[in-house]
Amino acid sequence: MLVYQGKTKDLHKDSEGNYYFQFKDDVTGKDGVFDPGENQVGATMEGSGKSNVIVSTFFFELLKEKGIPTHFVSSDAENSTMQIKPATVFGEGLEVICRFKAVGSFVRRYGMYVESGTDLDSYVEFTLKDDDRQDPLITQDALEQLGILKDGEYNRLKELTKDISEILKEALAEKDLELYDIKLEFGRLDGSDEIVLIDEVSGGNMRVYHQGEYIDPLELVNYFN
Amino acid sequence: MLVYQGKTKDLHKDSEGNYYFQFKDDVTGKDGVFDPGENQVGATMEGSGKSNVIVSTFFFELLKEKGIPTHFVSSDAENSTMQIKPATVFGEGLEVICRFKAVGSFVRRYGMYVESGTDLDSYVEFTLKDDDRQDPLITQDALEQLGILKDGEYNRLKELTKDISEILKEALAEKDLELYDIKLEFGRLDGSDEIVLIDEVSGGNMRVYHQGEYIDPLELVNYFN
């Protein structure tokens, strides 16, 4: 049963009540050109669904080893599926970004104070998922004022994001890849208030460089085979 | 001696070393139409300099009575001047906003979660003064990461902003005026690290309503005569 149709993957529930993602070969972009920053589906890339399952599985299994709670249960790369535990997002969806280098929207906002490429100390910020408003930045006070986060959740999300990002940064460094920034999504596990990492963890969520060269998100899988 | 030429006032230093603002009748706006949200001078309004001195003096004197540190020394409405203690802004200038009602940029950013006119609980947020980047919103972590604020200063500014805004809200309520939001600027007093309220406190810094009707910033002075 189709529960939710997403841009790059659909959420299904099977007859036994298990939830799983069906990854698609659709990628975000515009006019047929892939762009992970775009909020709409604009292109199809053969094999991208499978690639995202392979990369996500690697990271979710690594995070499990390190004791980080996630919604991941298991995956099947051949069929581009991933079984997950159901969770509810914060508000209409919240993204938590960790930055090790000042690039992208950070420099567009704060270019008066920082040059592109400057090191940042695992700086964390939150944005709302809202295509119409270009995913606006939001502060702790606004998240609590609008009832999107409860007391204590901001700091829990910030700490989890730092921990996860450090783990991924180290794992990428072992492959001679440098993590510049990463965008994570969290939810509360259904039936409890436990906060877990949700969605996928793949090239489209992060900026990765190899010896100073930007790695196309869809090429990231080549380092995991 | 002219120290700094601003959009709506100039900063002078006299022969005895005193600093004072010379308010001008120039107002921010575009194509001859007054707009307090605009970042450029676009119109001239006869008497606006004097009006801003009268309103600012009222508020600065009230704040002094309540024990709030400000850069205000004295003023001369006839000559549109205000003597101040010299202070240095944070970074290239930082604005601290307190909101009692959700309007303006707050709704443009968070309209998915809040309707225009909703009550807010003296919500405080910080923006950078940067005309080219439309005064971007900035979080506590970014302010500290970029070296704009030192440890403890964020909370001090937030508390001062809440206290000042509550005092002004009450004073306006006594005139049957309702404060929706207000934008303040702070600096460190030269020769010490004491944080004080700087700039002016006039109609252009706040949204004020009278019995549900928006009060033009230049009309606010009529309630102070």
C-alpha cells in the first residue's frame, strides 16, 4: 500500500504492517539537469535509486554500530528498497545542517563576515522544509514559539547532528573524501518520543570533495563498491 | 567634525570631544515614497528629524529611569541633535528584534506555521545589518562562530531586548497604542565592554497600531506632544 509519494522515493506499508521506502531513479533538478539543491524532480538517472540505497545502508549500519538511533531496519539494494521503523517528522519537516566548511547558503547569508571555504567548527543550523519559502532558516526560540520543538529537543537534535556528522566525516576521510556539509532529518519514533535519524543518508544530503574536487552526489556510490 | 554620515542622521564630534547625532529630514524609502523597511534614503519629510529626536528622547529618558543602560546623554529637539556616548557596534552592525505579533518578515518566513497577527511571547531574533543581503537572520551559534558576539553576549542582548521592549510596550499602551514589533541596536561602550542600547528609538524602529489601525512612523510623534 502506498502511504506517501515523495520526490525521489515512495513510502509503502506491506500486508504485515512493515514500512519500507521504494527508491526511484528520479532526482531533484530543473529542466533535466540534476541539482541536489532543487526542491523539484527534474531529471531521471538510471540506477540512482539503487545507488542511494547502497550509500544509505553503509551509513545507517555504521551509525547503528556507533549507537546512534535511526529508523533503519534493513535494505535490499537489488530492488531499491529499505525497511524502516515509522516515525513522525517535526512540524511539516525540519532539516538540521552541520557545516565543516563555509559554502552555499551560509556564504550567501553571511558573506560580509566569511569567505567561501573557511573552516567552521561543526556548526549546526535548522531550516524548515518549505519549498514555497525556500526552506527558511529558523532559530531555537522560533522552533519552540511555533510549537515545532518541545523543551530539550533542540539541544538533543543539535548534539545528535554533531555526533552523526563527525562519524560520517571520519568514515568519508578514510576514503580520502572530505565532508564540507550535510543535511539530516529526524523524527519521533511512532509509539514513543524517541528521536531518531530518518529519511536517507546519501550523496544528495551532503557536499563531498576528493582532493579538492567536488564529487557529484550520484558518483559518491563509486567509493562504496 | 563629521565622524560618520548616515542615511537619516550624521554623527559629529565637537571641539570638546563630545559626540552627537544631527538628525536629518531624510527618510528611508523608494522613489519618493516613505518606507521604514527600505534600506536607502528615498524621500525628504519636513520636520522628521525633529520628530525622531522628540520620540527618541521620550523613550531614552524612560529607559534611564528604569535602569536600562543606553548611549543617550541629552538632546535638543529645536536643533534636531542628540548627544551620545561613543560606542562600537557588534561586527558591522547587528539588529535585535522583539515581536509581540507575527507580522512582516516573520510571516514571510514561517507562514506555513503561523497566521499574520498571531500573538508571540516577546520573541527575540537577530539580523545582520547588510543591505546587499537583505539583513539576513542569524542564530546564536553563527554569531559566536563568526566572532560577532563573545560568550554570554547573546543572552545579555536577548534579555536587554525583552526588558526594553516590555517597557516600551507598556508606555505605548498608556497612550492607547499597541506595539507589534520593534528593532533595536546595541553597542559596547568605548573604553569598557558594557553593552548599551544605541542609535535612535523612534517610529521607524517599530510597528505601532492604534485601535487596530497602523500608525505611520512619522505620525507617532503626535502622541508625544
